[in-house]
Amino acid sequence: MPLEMPADEFERLVVDELDELPDDMVEGLENVVFVVEDRPEDGTLDVLGTYDGVALTERDRYGFGEMPDRIILFREALLAICEDEEELRDEIHVTLVHEIAHYYGIDDDRLHELGWA
């Protein structure tokens, strides 16, 4: 049975896990917002999170006026694979690292090699 948790409590866990990430991982983030949505637009529970933006390695010129990149965590998908809050915290942490890595230009193959995919 999937874990249940109100949206506001889930968002607090996301903030807590962001605070637990290494400083050198988050200090380089510029013009990025973290968003929690229930599900992706297609309604699937197969995707835990996504990076919506242009990776640093692919940016040509970046300045003022661009819309922020977004790192989106999907609450219902994460809850569906977890049995308790400790497991949920771990999955949120891994998902944040995975999506932040995409911001830095690290692809899924490399993340898999590193154990984050």
C-alpha cells in the first residue's frame, strides 16, 4: 500500500532534503526553482522527477530575463514507491541529486555509472 502524505508535509520533506545536500552541489545552482507536482502531465507514476531547463554544459549565453529552470518532483509517484517516511526521504534525496546532476550536464548513463540512476 502506498504511503500517504499531505502536499504541505511532503514539501517540507523536500526542503529538508535540499538542506541536507552538500553545499558545493547547491551553491552552483542559478535561476533554478524546485517545484512539487502531484503527477506529470501524462498522469503516469513512472517518473519521480524531471529537470526542465538547459544544462550548464549546453548553455551558450545566459543572462537576465530567462525563465528559471525547474526541478520538479512528483509527489504521488514518490509516495507510490515508498512504505515509510524514511524510505520517502531517501527517494526524495536521490531524485534531487539526479535532477540537479542534469542541471550540471550529467546524463543518465553517467548517473547510472555513479549509482544515482
